[in-house]
Amino acid sequence: VGAVKMSLPDEGVTSRMNRWCSASARRDFFEQRLQPCLAELLGTAVFVCVGCVSGVRSVGVADGIQSALAHGLALGVLILIFGPISGGHFNPAVSVSAYLCGGLELRLLPAYILAQLFGGVVGAGLAKVSKAVAALRFALIALTVAEVILTSFLTSVVCMGAINSQTRSILAPFGIGLTVTAGAICGACMNPARAFGPAIIAGHWDKHWVYWIGPVCGALITAFHIRFLFGDRETRIVSK
């Protein structure tokens, strides 16, 4: 009777399998633990920044309607694009409620709260920097910073709402429109073509470069964080 010869896996195959398992574990950790916290941090920062900027601009407006509208629009859009990743809390009270109702794991609750608190500080800091720059009469710099921040917000909504397979939604057009509304409330253009057309017709080119530098820088910021922080496997494959 011939002996059955059993072949063991080749060491190279075993090494490749180990590397694949390790890479898969790292990817799962990133997508299930780190990405949601980054989404909460960034979303809270944008929410607070837009709210603070609109609040400064709306001083003297009856009942603060302008500020309230900007807050609501920004929050709705942020939930649309970050909801599939983190649930779109942007509020420690919401995270606690979600945990108590079974919508959030306990191991993520402290990380969510810390990310939201830090995001609030970052958002308020950006708003304060914009206000301080404007107070120093560096109006062009303040205007450029506002264009960068709000264009980054807009392009993030476009990329994550309509392109990224992990977060895209049929409501993307609605979210994009709301983002433009919120940006307009804060006084941003966010579109070089929108500035270029009237400049040609009216022959007015004063400060026109701001409406190119700001949006382009905002688009570059979006490209960075979409590709390296919130890009999914499908998006990375398509982009290659």
C-alpha cells in the first residue's frame, strides 16, 4: 500500500498569507475604529466653524435667523456625508444616547466624545483665526481662508456624497445645494467660474485671485483627506 504523501504549504505562500491577514486586520481597525472617530472630529470641526463664522456675520440680524439656518444646513449635510461612516453624531449627548439605545459600541463611546470635543476646539480655533485676521485688516487673507475652508466643505460633500462608494447617496444633489446655501450665508463664493463670469461682464477684477487660490486650495485639502482618511477600497482601485 503506497503511503499517502501530504504536502505542506510552501513557506513563501505561508508568509504571503500572514502578510495578507495582517494587512486585513489593519484595514479593519482603520475602517471600524479610526475612520469613525476621524469623521466625528472633522464633522464637529466643520459644524462649529460654520456656526461661529455665521454667528459673527449675523450680529444684529433679528432672532439670529442667519446663524440658525447655517447651523441647520451644515449639520444636515455633514450627517449625509459622514453618517455612513460614524453615524453623524457630532455631539457627545447624541453619542451617549446612541450607546444607551444600542446604536454605538461602548469601546467607541469615549473615543467619539474625545474626537467631538477636539473637533469643537479645532472649529472654534479656525473661526477665531478668521476673525482675528479680519480684525487686523488683512481682509484678503481672511477672505482667502474662508474660501479655502468652505470650498473644502463643498468639495468634500461632492466627493463623499456622489463619488465615494462607501458614502455616496441619492440625496447628494440635495446635500450639495444645502452646502452652497450654507457657504453663501457665510459669504463665500467657492467657485472660480461663478466669480470669473461676472468679472468678465462687469470688468471688475479687484481681489479676483482670491476666488481662484481659495477654491483650489480647498479642493487639494479635500483630495488629501478623501484619499488617505476616508477613501474606501473601491475608490482607491478606481483612482489608480
